[in-house]
Amino acid sequence: MKITLKDGSVKEYAESKAVIDIAYEISEGLARAACAGEVDGEIVDLRTVLDKDCTLSILTARDEAGLRVLRHTCSHVLAEAVKNLYPDAKLTIGPSIDNGYYYDFDAAPFSREDLDKIEKEMKKIIKKGAKLERFTLPREEAIKLMEEKGEPYKVELIQDLPEDAEISFYRQGEFVDLCAGPHLMSVKGIKAFKLTSSSGAYWRGDSDKAMLQRIYGSAFATKEELEAYLQHLEDIKKRDHNKLGRELELFTTVDVIGQGLPLLMPKGAKIIQTLQRWIEDEEENNWGYVRTKTPLMAKSDLYKISGHWGHYKEGMFVLGDEEKDKEVFALRPMTCPFQYYVYKASQKSYRDLPLRYGETSTLFRNEDSGEMHGLTRVRQFTISEGHLIVRPDQMVEEFKGCLALAKKCLTTLGVEEDVTYHLSKWDPNNREKYIGEPEVWEETEEHIRQILTELEIPFVEDIGEAAFYGPKVDINAKNVYGKEDTMITVQWDALLAEQFDMYYIDQNGEKVRPYIIHRTSIGCYERTLAWLIEKYAGMFPTWLCPEQVRILPISDKYLSYAEKVDKELKANGILSTVDARAEKIGYKIREARLMKLPYMLVVGEKEEAEGKVAVRSRFLGDEGPKALSEFIDDICREIRTKEIRKIEVEE
């Protein structure tokens, strides 16, 4: 048997060998640090016995895959600690994830004090240094073992495994858990860990099933790496839009109004208004869009034609009962069927196409309560929605145009480097989810693939993420905690025109079905606001700031001059306020800095006498005195060009 190692060297053996034994032959230090093996590209347990020619890499916590194994083992230690402290808690699952691991328990909610208590118990378990031992059982014996231990969720998991599945367990001391592995050889391999938070989570992600308690944690190879990660967590908490958005008085939520229904406060509403006016002007003036305004609800008949009633009804807010009411309505989850009837209101010629309809649409989606988060996942939101009705021969160029518009929006906002592109495809193994024939899906997906390749846009392909009527490009971004959300979508639709009997008259006088592009230019305004809060830590580019300048009179004697400056700024379209409070100037400056304002203008006797303002900015700090007219020219240029200035001086 020949084993080819990572460095290209080859070891030959006459008999089978476990991965851990080969690691010891290479180096005792490597074996002590080993977390797992990689055999012919597959991550395996160190206990795995090799009996044929293969390639082998020994993975440590310095390798991403090895670190995931360490974290998975730490999740088992967490489970043992919880069972020791809370014997009635029921075990479910505990995988490693990006940046850490979690374990879900059927138990009472855990407080921070509980997590600290569990951490201490985990340290005791690790100190004892139990080895992890893997064993397998036949299905009936596996079920019996978990029933005897009073673990109904584990029984359910075993029952759901394929008949021919190998059912494996890992034992560490007296604790046993159902698990496929791989795991460390011993819990002693866990050197640095921390439980970071807890939250609710539905069993198997289904809101109709039990609400569980999830404990999150992380683990690293060294204490230094863990401390750096924990500091990183503290830093990103400061950027969390849920926290920062409230501190900056951008939005709030109220229980009696409802989950997923945020209230935009004046400052937040101003940012949304600025974004909306920019997008609408951009689409109409530079990209040839015409605007529509359509109802917020419609009869169920409309959604039955589109297919949403059959494919998306559970995600809609339905008004009425089909069995009792003559007419049943639903709040709209999207605008496309409405704009189709705008198109159908008059006969169209091939010369009329492409038609680009844009609408600032308020939409409603009945999200699960466990899915909602701040402004990123809500039940009512506003979107820069648009639908392009095009001839088939125009489809590729118009699709490219939609991607170009999206890229311009991302570039203007300064977030173009933060996104990833995804070709979201159908799943041919789940035919009930989609309409249309396989060849249509394959053809349209290939068109999008070629477009992205031609435009040299890196992308990944995601099976099963397409809408039920067509594949799409999803432009995604991660929030500060690493969760990925779709920000912008451009979708190819070769099917719905048939269902709505949409056509145009071609040059031969024949009726022809158009193609449709569903797209957003900036996506959901609420989600975009959340993204920008976290991107800029609340220090928005000046053109987006709801308060661009705050004027700070040194004392009441200069209040009239401050108001004169304010009037001049407002006359030039600058969003300014006067801090007229009878407070010391140092206090006023600190307050303005806490609100992350781009500019402060301090005015006193000298400034009034010379018609100047003393400029303080978050970019350069104390910029000194400037003529008011010069300051106005500078900031107006910055706003007009949508410049994103860098912070060069930390005050």
C-alpha cells in the first residue's frame, strides 16, 4: 500500500494503517496537533484505517478543515457539560459552523450567567482529558440506546437515516452522542474556547416544531487567536445595525405593532428618501425606465394566474377565507403581475420594446418569526422593483444592462467589493417547485452563465435557489456576523408571459411572446440601510447623511449668526441644524461626534466678524476657519458627486 503525503513523498506499508499511526511516524509533534486526515480529498477521522493506495494530508487546527473538527469536538464537550448541569435537557444537533459551533437543546432559555457556568463545567471535562472512542450499532440497538438515555430527538434522527446507513456514536468518558464525526482523539486537544451567545431555534428550522435553545461558541488553536476573535466580536457588535441604528435614532421596533414591522424614524426615513430619489432619477434619466404605481393587494385570482398561489401562498398575507368569502385578497409579495397588466392595457408592437417598468414597491411577506432580524428580514419592506418586457433578441443585452445598473449602484454606495455573484438555478430533482420544461431551464441558465463569463464577473452556482419561474443572478453580501443575504436580484423569465397571455406584434404581423426580466437596482431599501449602517459603522457618506452639518454657537450671543449660517446652508440644499442648547462648546462637539456627523461648524465672535466658520470634520479633524461660501462650495461638490471621503485623522 502506497500513501502519498502532502509534500509528495511516498510511504509504503505491507499492512493497513490508521491515519493517527501514520501521523506519529511522520512526527510526534504533528500527531499531537493532528485533528483529522484528508484522504483523496475527503476529511476523515484520525481513527480511519487506510488499506489501499491514496493521498493523505494530516490536518491540524491551522487548517480550516482541521479547525472545524476541533470545534465539532468542542460542541460535544458543550453537550456533556449541559447534561451534567441540566440533566433534563434533551440533545439535538451540534455542528461546527463558520467561526465556531453550536448545539441545540430542548431546555429552558440560557442566560449569560448560565453560559459562564457551562464554560466552567467544560473546562473541568477538558481537564479530565477523556479520549473520544468511536463505535457503531445496528439500527435497532442504536434506537434502543437513545431511548434508554431519554433522547427523543436522537431517536428521530436515527429513524430518518437511510436503511443502509452506518450508525456511529462517539463516547467521551460516560457521555455518548450520536455522530458521524470526525473528532479529535481526546478532549485535551481543545486549548482555547468560549461560549459567545444563546438564542432560540426551531427544531429542524420548522416553525411548526419545538422551539429549542441554541448555544453558540467558538474554539481556536491558541488563546491568542481566541482573544483576537473575541475582540473582533466586540468590534462588530459596535457595527451591528440593530444596535447602532437605534443609537443613531434611525429606526425602532415596538411589540404592539409587531415583529418584522420596523418604524423608520425621521433620520432613517431621510436616508431612505435620499436613496429612493436617487434611484428613481437614475433609472428614469439614464436607463430609460418609466414608472408605474400599482395596488398593494389583489384578488387571489391574480396570484393563481401567476402561480404564486400554488407555489408561494404560505409566504403571503391572505385576507379572507376561500371557503366562506366570495372574494379573497392577498397583500402583494411582488409587483410583477400588476405591471404585466400595465403592459397588457394596450397592444404593443415590436417597435415598442424593450419596455422598462420601474416602481418603488411596498411588499409584504409572511416571514417566520425565527427568521426576522432588524431591517434585514422584515414582513413589510420597500424595494426598487422593475420589470423589463423585451423581445427574445433583446434579452441578453437588456440583462447585461440590468447588471450594469446594479454595479453602478453598488459602486456609488462604496460596497462593490463586498458582494458575491450567484447563478441561482432550479433543482431538477424537485420538479413540483418549478414550472416549465427542463430544456427551457437549461437554456436560460446557460444564457446567464455565458453573460457572467463574458462580463468577467466571478460567480458560483447554487442549485435550488431559483424562483419557481426562472433562474436568476443573486448579488449577495454578508452582515457583520457573517450571515449572507441577497441584496440585488436580476432574473430571467421565459415562462410567465405565456400564463398572462402577453404578446407583441412582430414585423410580420404575428403575435409573439415577449421575455421578461425581473430585477432590482438597489434591492430592498430597509435591507440596504442595514447594510450601509454596518458598512460605515453609522458614518455614512455625506450625501447620505440625514444631518450633514451641525452648527455650534460658542454661546447664546452668537446664536443669531448660527441661524444665519443655517439659513444659507439650507438654501443650498444642505441638511443642517443648530445646537442652540446652553451647553459648553466641548460638550456640544462630543455630542455631535457621537452622532457621527460629517461636519461641525463652530461659530463665535471672530467667525461672525469675518463671515467665516470654524470647520471640524470626521475626515480631517479640526480644519480651521473657512469662508462660509468656500465651505458651501466644497460640501455641495462632495454631495453632488456622492464622494466617499476617507477618515484621515482620528480625533
